[in-house]
Amino acid sequence: MQKLPPIPTPVAQRWREFRIQVLPLIIFVVVLLAVTFLWRNFVAPSGIVGEVEAIKADVISLQDGTVARLSVDRFERVEVGQEIGEIVITSDDVRKASMATIQNDLRIMELRIGLDQHRNEQNYHQMKLSVFEQRVELAADKASLIQASNSFRRASEQHSLQPKLISDDEYDLSKASFERLQVSVDERTKLIEELGAALQKLEPTVTAEVDPVEEAVKSQLAELEATLKPVTLKAPMTGVISMIYHRPGEKVVRGVPILTITAPYSDRIVGYMRQPINIRPTTNDTVVVRTRTQKRQVADAKILRVGTQMEMINPALLSTDSNRLEVGLPILVTLPDGMQLVPGEYVDLSIRYSKR
């Protein structure tokens, strides 16, 4: 028996079988690939957020004053040590008032010096009179001592005879009078010597040295001029003027920033590991850095340091809700080679833990 030819399957029937059996599988695979692509390139991974470290330096004034001039503008590049402005500390009226104050203080100082000199002269003359008085008293004591010595010598002779010509009480009185005058002469001699030494120190001397008041005036005026001299502002680092807070003519208070300089490049990323932290990272681990641009850049980086405590995370890193506050463990990461990032740019991080 001859085989019958196969019955041809209609095209509609084949398309129906393809739609039922094959097309769902193809659609599933395509959707899976699309989701994988979107996840790898556009969906932010959860866990760690980071910011390219922006190196900034504020230029401030150490004293109150007025911005006299600024020779730079915003987004202008400056070099370290470059003069960028000038601060005038005070006005002419304040300068004149300060000069008058210093002159009055120096006049008062001069009057006090004159009073001190007059007081020293009085003390010198009083001490000189005291020395003269002590010398007179010493001369009188010496004369009395000679008389007492003779009386004591006669009393000793009379007291030693047999029978005694004077009583024991008279002998003791004569001896006590002699010893008292002898001690008085010795002590008064020492006192005169000490007063003489002190008198030499108080004796006014005429020297050809420079007047101390004049030197004090010059010193005060030099200090005032140095204080009121305009202060030149210099760039503390090489970078770009990112912000200007005060313009020429504005009053500034010491410690308040006048402008901010930002470095054009950065070589580090500051990341924050959000809670819960199951495994604490170390410098042996690797970090995968992903940008938030439409075409994501992905590269590996190295952990430089790990923080020791939780710190507040910038709310802009987490969401558009500025009221959202969260803390995280800070980590310092190197900037991957070849990755074009701007200081202050937000990135997403993930950690590849090494074997432990």
C-alpha cells in the first residue's frame, strides 16, 4: 500500500501554536533581559550612598572691617598665594579716635611716672634723714657705752674686794646697763649699714638714655598703624571661586567667610553605610562605585578608612525629601581611575567582602 501524502497544516494553525507555545517564552526572556539591563544601569542599589568629596576653603577676615576690593569673580580660577582682595579694618574717624585714646593714655602714664619720681624722691630724703638720725643715736649710744664701760669696770673692782664695797644688786645693774648699750651700738651699726645700702638704690641717677615715655609712644603708634593697616586677602589653595558672600563696600565681622574656594578635582569618595550593618567593612574589602547618570559608570575602588561611629547623612543623598534624617557608618573610598566625577556628585556604592 502506498503512503498517503501528509495533510498540510494551515499557516493560521502554525501561528496559533507559535503564539501559545513559543511566544510567551520569548517575551519572558526579553523582559528578563530588559529588567536586568535596567537594574544594572538605572536602578540604584540599596545599602550605601556616597558623595565625591568636595575640597573647600573659606577666606575670612581676622578683624572687623570693610571689603575694600575684590579682584576675582565667581567661577574664576585662582592659584595658591594669589591676592584676591583687601579688607580695610577701620575708617579714618575710628583711626583718629584710636590715636587720641593712645595719646591720652600716654599722658596719664607720664603723669604717673612724674608722681612716682616725686614719691621716690620723698622716700629718698626721708630715708636719708633716718640715716642721719640713726647716726646721731649711735654717737650718743657710743658715748653712753664708754661711761657705762667705766662704771662697770669700777663696779667690778669694788665688787671683787673683801669686804665688798658695793652690793650684788648694784653690780648687776651696772653690768646690765653696759651690756644693753653694747648690744644697742652693734644693732644700730648694722641698721645704718642696711639703710645706707637701700639709700644707694633710691639715689636718683642722671643718665643719657632715651626717654621711656617717648619709646612707649613710638611703640603704641607702631602697633596701632600695624593693626589698622589694610589686610590683603590671599588664596589659601589652588581652585575655583565657588561662592562670594560679600562684595566691595560691605561691612564684615571677623570669622565670617567672605568667599569660598573649591578644588576643581577630587580623589576620594565619602560613603555612608546605612543600617542595618550586618558585616562591618575593612580596608581589605572592595567597593563597586556606580554613578547616577543615565548611562551608568561602574568601577571598583579601594576602601581607605572606615569611620568609628555613626554620622548624619546628607538628606539629599537619600531622597528628595529634605526632612528625612538618617545616620550611617562613614567610609572613605578612593576615586576609581578613569571615572569622570565632579566634586560633590552623588554616587551609589556596594561592597564586595573579601574572604574572612
